[in-house]
Amino acid sequence: MNTANHITQDDLYLFALQLLPEADMKSAAMHLKECAVCRAQLGEIQGDLVTYALTAESQTPPSQARERLLRQVAAEKKVIPVDPVEQQIEPVLYPRNSRMYQMDAPEEREPRRLAPVLAWVGWGVAACLAVVAGMQVDQRKLVEQDMAVVTAQLSQSVAQSEQSKAVMQTLQNASAMQVALHIPLNAGAVPKLDPEAHATYVPETGALVFVADHLDPLQAQKTYELWLLPAEAGQAPIPAGLFKPDANGNASVVMPDLPRGVTAKGFGVTVENDGGSKTPTAPIVLAGM
């Protein structure tokens, strides 16, 4: 994937469209966190894709087209055969083998057969036109749906890019609060390094990036919950996100919805039931001040 320690332009396009294999997507995401050059190229590519999507002009056919066609067909004059019942013509009888019988018989039957055929032909043509018009409308809807899917994918890529920028700004903020979380130590206990975690918190914006590793596996229907411990006395802990470790014991909470301007004295982690809790449940498995 990489050329001279950078992601190729083709792979950056595939990454922006979420079309790389899963393993390559993860590798590219890790590289983008460290490489400012590739991040800049990815931002330009995503901007080009969004601009391309917005330039597609969508035109919807008039909604009255089908109704107008059907009204025109209904107004068409129809040929209906009518027998001359009011004319009473005295019948003339000819022998069956006479020449007069052979000449008159076809002329009397032909008009009666041709008129219904012409009427059905008119209705058939109208029906075909209606079907063709419906197919064109359906084809236009399919094209619009495909464009909507592509636009949604591009919007998601842009949103992910904006979140990545916010994460980098939080981690690089000089005024951010850096907290390392470990297992709370009782008096006389031997220090234990694993599991451990690290939180980066900016009180002014409420931005928080939390990363943990070597976490113990959870029981069924259990989850870890992160808590922000306010510095102001008497203020209750604030829920800061739920997380579950992967097979290697790693987990993270990135940019949870936290109020701005809350000064923290530290962070804590508890084990809660799925869905989380409004108040921490003892014991605190990770703590940092």
C-alpha cells in the first residue's frame, strides 16, 4: 500500500470511498494518525469527491405526465360497429351456388370484423405508451437513489475526517489535562501496571480522548463505564461513555458528549450492566487523579 512510507493516491481514493479491504482500512487509518502529508492529501480528495457529488443535477419528470397521457387516450374517438337496425331492407334470396351469393357475402362480413380490430389497436398503442412512460420514471428514480447513496457515503467520509481533525487538535492541545489511570492501590499493596489507561481532556471544549489496554474480559451483559470526576466539591460524577475491550483487552472512548467548562480532578472506570448507569457502581476498577 505504502510508497516511501506514504499511502499511494489510488489507495487514498479507495480509503475515502470506504472501498479498501478491512485490514488495509485499519492500516491506513493508523498511518493517517501519524502522517500529516497523507492527511492533507486525503482532505483534498474528500473535498473533490464532495464537489463532484454536488454538481450532479437531478431533474424530475412532471408528475402530471401519466395523467395527461391517459386523458388524451380516453378522449380518443373509438370506432364502434353499429348494425343498421332502423333500415328495413327486404331480403333477397339467392341459390347458395349462385354468383350473386358469392359476391355479396364477403362485402357484408368485412366491415363488421375491421372496426373492432381498429378499436383494440388504438387501446394497445395507448397502453404501450403508458408502460414506456412508467419505465422511464422508474429508471430516473433508480439513478436518483444511486446518487443519494454515493452522496451519503461521501458525507460520512467528510464527517469522519472532521472527527479525526478534532481528535488531533485535542491530543495536541497544550492546555489539555493528561491523566493516566491504573488499578487503585490499597495501603501496602504491590503496584500493578496492567490494566491501564490514559485520558486527554480539554475542559473549555469538553473534548475527551480515552485509551485503555490490557483490560480484563467482561461477563455477559456487562460493560465498562468511564466517569469524569468534577473538581468542584459536592458535584456528582458525570458519565463519559461506555466501552468493551476487544480480544486483546484494548478499548477507547473518543469525543463523548460532555458539558463544556467542567474542571475535572480525575477520571474513573467501573463495571456496569449493559446500557450503563447514572451513578458509579463500586468498585472502581481504574482511577486517575
